[in-house]
Amino acid sequence: MSSLSSDMVRIYLQEIGQYPLLKPEEEIAYGRQVQEMIVIEQSKNELTQQLDREPTMTELANAVEKTEAQVRAALHLGQKAKQKMVTANLRLVVSVAKKYQNRNLEFLDLIQEGAIGLQRGIEKFDPNRGYKLSTYAYWWIRQEITRAIAEQSRTIRLPVHLTEILTKIKKVQRESFQKLGRHATAEEIASALNI
């Protein structure tokens, strides 16, 4: 890592360290606000397809059975809640990214990819299930980082679903070799993967 890059990482870590972690009740409240915002955004997307244009605020409010003021407030609160959840959990992104250093991507790129995964995790997070956001978001962060590494590591870029299939094939090959003491046949691999 160059000195400029390490300075940028140090500054970034100082910046994110200023944001406090969320209390469990804040996580739940913010999670609900984000979910309400997402429901409204999904309705807006559906209306846009139905109408073949952007819906007016009145049309959107009618579709979600709220007043225009309630829709505006829900969208605003949802965005603020999402931002607070992201900033409070960036340390988790850094912690996951550290595990994938020296894998063909710069550390800051790993953090950036992890932050994308964190946002996706926040959007999918259901606060009513009783899980902590960090437990749930960890998977999404890791998923986004490993996908980015997989994309960068190939000379010829394969679609992610093919990369995932190749990973499963290699795993079955290793397990079969350990179990059988020989390389598995193509039929045995296909049978193990149901393909």
C-alpha cells in the first residue's frame, strides 16, 4: 500500500470512528423507517411502469394510502435513517474488508464494495425479526466484497452466477478427492450439485 493510500485509510478510519454505534432500539426504529421508505419506492416503481411515466405525488400517496405530507415525511425519514445506519456500521465494513486484503483489490476498494453491501443489507434488514443489523449485514458486506474480488481476479470476466457455480464445483471436487481418494467424474460432480 502506498503512503498516500495508507494516509487515506488512516483519515477514513478517523472519520468513521466519530460516528457512534446505534443502540438496539435505534436500530429497530431506523430499520422500520427504511422499510417504510422502501415500500413507497417500490410502489412508485410499479406506478411508473403502469403509467409509463413518473407518478405525481398525489397518485403515489393514493397508491400507498397516505397523505402527500406523510409520503414526503416517510421518504425523508427513511433516507435519514438509512444514512445513520450506514455511518454507524462502517466500522463493520472495515473489519470485514481487512479479512480480504491482498486479494487483487486495494483496501479502499474493498471498503467501497463492502459499503455497497452494507447499503443492500440495510435495505433488506427486517427489524421485526429480532436480529441485530450487524449480524444480518455481515453477509451482504462479505458477499459484495467477494464478488468484487472474483470479478477483478479473472482475465476474462465471467458473470457472477458462473463464478459461483465454478466455486461449488471446485468444492465438490476437493470433498470428493478427500472422501474417495480420487478425482470425481463429471457425472459425480453433476449429481452432487443437481445439475
